[in-house]
Amino acid sequence: MKRYGWGELPEPVRRAIQEHAGVVDRVGEIGVGQSSNFAAVVHRDEGTPLFVKGVEGVSPAMRWLRNEAELGTLAAGIAPAVHFAADIDDWLVVGFEYVPGRRASLRPGSPDLRRVADTLDSIGEIAAPGLKPLEQRWKSAWWPRLARERPEIVGAWDIDELTAWEKKAPALTAGVSLLHTDLHADQFLISGNGDVRVVDWGWPAQGAAWVDPAFMVLRLISAGHRVADAEAWASANTRWQEAAEEEVTAFAVYVAGLWNYKAATTTRLARIARDYVGWRLRLPSARAGLAAPSPPPPVTPPP
């Protein structure tokens, strides 16, 4: 995605930001994130700074940013407040409350785990009947695709059993609670006084309150927790305890299929890109690889 600096923005876009934000004193551009064409902290002569994000062109990234703008009211006090949202030509720009803070630590024994648990409960208490249910997003069958396209990933696992569990998952996630669906340590911003804001609400959904804690179990394992300890933490501190064993297993199977398929697709594209460089440099092995028959084109998973 092309990144724009403040001075590189189209004049109508820069003017619109100034009209909504007020007189701009200086702009601190942010070099992280891949889903926005523009991201910066806008310091104003009057008022607190704003975090402004902009996306150019109709795309999934624009839809995600619009989701973030619409969630500001629903998740008030948890998501950063939205100060403005404006469509200018083919751009969408949104000005959020600027939240200075550090990312959460999910390591074993971290004092942040209590704050994370409390925040998960606060999110789960919010009813979100107007959002698309997660069960409607989770309609794809990932394990059969993996078995066809990357059988080495499935290995000796029983594909029929995996497929059966995967089919159960959508209905078992049904509920009316607000879900973030992409929580990890970087999404929790903790201020100096301990307040927590959750950012990047690009993929919100309606579903069972235990789903976000179930995602967090995977993040805890990644942060160094043993599986049993991660589940014990979720059971003792979050609404994960409301989920039946069948629901957690079906969730785990579906997410594993989804994430493995996306990773496999990305790996294949990376290999093709590498081989293409070899083709341009006249390396025989790469030319032979690109000449080989291609597997069926991947299906991009919905957000």
C-alpha cells in the first residue's frame, strides 16, 4: 500500500483534515501499520492531538477504516473516540482520539493480564445487534482446501474429522456480544494511569462473548504460556468459561484451518515472487519452477 506523508497528500484531503481538526501546528507521521495510506498524530494549536488515518480508493482497507469509525460510539470508553470522519473524492479520512500509551505485555506473570481480562469482559458486555454475525463470516471450509492444495500441512490428521468440526463452528459462535476478532498485544494501549484503549476495530462482529477470550488464549500461548495455563487463565478471568468443550474445539479447528490456509497462500505467493526474480535474472531453477503447472488459485478469505 502506498504511504503518503503530510506534504504528499492531495490538497483537498489535507484541507479537509485541517477543516475538521483546526489549525495544525505539526504532524508526527507514523511508520507502522499496513492498512492505511496515511497515518499520523496531528498536533493542533488548540485542543488535544488527534490520530488521523486515511485510505485512498474503495477497497477492503477503506471498509475496515469505516468500521473503525462506526465503532467509536458503540464501544465508547474502550475504542478511541472518533472526532470526525470525512469522504473526500476517493479518500476516507478519520480523526481519532490520540491515545498515548504502551502496548500490553502478555507474558506469563505480567501485571497487564488483569487489565486485558477486564477489558475483554467490558467488550463482551456490549450488545452489538447491528453488526454482521461472525457465523455469517465463517462460512468457508478451509481444511478441504488445505488437503487439496497443501496436503503436507494436513499430514496424517483425519480430514473428515477436521471438516466435521469446522462445519460446526459458525453456529456455535452465535451470540449478540460485540467482538473485536483480531485482539493481540499491540491492540491494547495502556496509558500511564493504567487506562486501556483497544484499537484497530477493522473486523468487528456480533457473536458469543467467549470468542474474543478464545482468540486471546492463542495469543497467550504465543507469548510463552503453556496451553493448559492459557486456558486456565481464560477460564478464571474471562467469559471463556461460558463456552462448552465442543464450542472451544470447533473454534480451534476453524481458526487453525483459516490461519494455516492464509499462511500457506502467502508462502506460495512469496515463493512465486522469489522465483520471478530468478526468472528475470535468468536463473534456470527459477525458470523451471515458474514453468511448472500451477495449483488452483487461492480464494481470499473474507475479513
